[in-house]
Amino acid sequence: MPIYEYECEQCGHHFDALRSFKEADAVIECKQCHGLQTHRKLSTFYAHSGGRSVAGTDSHSCSGGCGNCSGGSCGHCSH
């Protein structure tokens, strides 16, 4: 089950809840003030690959992974 983020409109408290997909937008009680005026927030995340391709590789691109290669050999990282 996914974890969703919520915010209480009464007290401003932010909290997480483990809920099924079909329950994601159903009313949920605030864990701080027990109010029912809550809404699901858009969750964000951060991913960093260190310059390496993480979704796949391109046989024509630099294998050094500096992120500046457009194909073939790279003058930036010498790969």
C-alpha cells in the first residue's frame, strides 16, 4: 500500500497515512486535532544519479557518464 501525505485545513498539521489507492482521497482524520477537514497533498521526491544514466543506456553515448556527452567520444570527461 502506498503512503500518502495529508494536510489539515483546521490546524495546518502535515501527516502521512498508509492507505489503499481507492482510499487515497477519502476523508481522513487529522492525527493532531482530530478534525476532518483534511486534503491529500501532492508528494514530491528527489532523485540523484551522480551523472550516470539510470533509466537505460545508449550505445552511442559516452560511457563515462559526465552528463555533457551528446554522442561519440566526450571532450569534457575524456571518455
